[in-house]
Amino acid sequence: ATPMALLVGTARGAQLGILIKGPQILESTRRVDTVVLDKTGTVTSGRMSLAEVVAAPGESEAEVLRFAGAAESGSEHPIAAAIASAAAVAPSVESFASAHGLGVQAVVDGRLVLVGRPAWLAEQWAVEVPAASLDRQAELEEAGGTVVAVAWDGRVRGILSVTDTVKPNSASAVAQLRELGLTPMLLTGDNERVARAVAAEVGIAEVRAGVLPAGKADVVRALQAEGRVVAMVGDGVNDAVALATADLGIAMGTGTDVAIEASDLTLVRSDLVAVVDAIRLSRRTLATIK
Ligand code: ADP
Ligand code: MG
């Protein structure tokens, strides 16, 4: 039978805004020594806004934004929301498809439009960001922006920079995780420069950036192979496999259904301090059983 203390702990979790899938989960929570945090929507608010549109030589900023906004209108990604709302137009969009962690493609006004990681456009579609825009891309990333490239008819027509902000409690939550003796790590599909900037802002030393959705689970497995007991905290479709792979999967309440389904715990308030609360709760609960 399930010890009474675990049931009480689970109920106490609910009061703290931590939804626990089963009483035994408190056991795995207690053993955790490494906490892997997704960046977008987990450490940051995930409410992105468009910071800049840079047209390639000979292209118009308005067109770049219009085509990008239309192509992104079918995506739920925070980057897509930022671009689509700034564009605020509705040209005819067909055949939308998204490549998770890479970008989107859609036919807009009869043209195949691609929006996504510059490296994805280069590798998959053989279109490169023009040399004239590369310096600007580096500057925008240095300033903490996530830069995506926009292409149609086989050419990159411009780049867009979107920015996000760190959640108010993220730094304090990271400090408290350290006080509990846990090692925090930042894991993201976003570029290295942005990842480093966010990590520095919240006090995380270990960073894995530019990781594709499938690679996120590989990072978790590699840590487990080192003997670490891993909690993964995430919100996106791209985090689902890593959340299921981790010893303890923790989903943000604001996250996608897939992330919540793949997880053991869900944080109602989407505040990282609740991760600290969950670990404290499991330690207290299990201490009373012995
Ligand atoms: P994170 O790990 O921070 O949640 P994702 O794995 O969702 O990030 O995305 C990684 C990268 O893939 C983004 O930084 C962006 O370059 C690209 N990307 C993902 N989705 C989109 C989209 N809808 N539009 C444009 N680019 C995208
Ligand atoms: Mg995310």
C-alpha cells in the first residue's frame, strides 16, 4: 500500500501548485542531483516580440515581414507569435508545415516561403544568409536576439530578430536549486550567444545550445550515463522526449499538452521556484516515512 505520507505530500504539492502524477514520483524527485532547464518559455517568459527586420540588399523590409508573418501564422511557436502579430496581414497561406526546432515552410501567395534557423535554410534548402547581413546577424545575437532567416523563391530575403525576457523569479530559483546542492543546466535549441546571455543573467554555468529536439533527450541520456539523476523542466513539443527520458519530467502549466503528458510533475504557476518547492517537499515527505 502507498504510505500515507506520500499521499499527504501529494496533496500538499497540489496546494503549492505542483500537480504530481502519482505518489511514488516524490521518491524520484528526492534523488535528483541535476536540473536541466529549457530556455524559451521555461527560464524566459516565452512571450517574444519582434525587435528588428533586416532586409537583404535589394529587398523590402515590409515584404520580408509580410511573407514571414504569413508563413508563421500556422505555428504555435513563440517566435511565430511574435512575427505573425507584428506582420498583422493575412495573405493566402497554403501547405503549412513546421519542422520542430528548425523553422516553418508554407506557400504564401503562390511562393514557397521558409522561416527558421539560418543553418537549417542553408543545409536543407541550400540558401544562405547574404554576406551583407551576416555582420548584422552577429550583432543582433550579441544583443540577446534570436535571429531567423526568411527566404522565398530560393533566396534569403532578410533576417528577423525576436527577443524574450527572463521570468522575474528565474534567477532566485536557480540560486535556491544550488543551495539545495543541485546542478542547474540550460538546454536550448536557440543559438549559443543568446543561451550564454540568459544563463549569465540567471546564474547558470553549464549551457547546451543549438540542440535539436531529438538531441535534447540525448543530452539527458548522456548525463544519466555519467551517473546523474536528472530532472528536466520544459514546456514545448520539442521538450517532450527529453521530459519523458529524464528521471523526473517537470512541465510548465503554460506548456503544450504534449509536454504536460510526458511529465511527472506540472507546475501550475509556471514559476521555477515551484521546482525548488517540489524538491523540498519530497525531501520533507520522505524524511517522515523512515
Ligand atoms: P528552445 O529550445 O529554446 O525552446 P526551439 O527548439 O523551439 O527552442 O527552437 C530552436 C530554434 O529553431 C529557434 O531558435 C529558431 O531558430 C528555430 N525555430 C523553431 N521554431 C521556429 C518557427 N516557428 N519559426 C522560426 N524559427 C523557428
Ligand atoms: Mg521551450
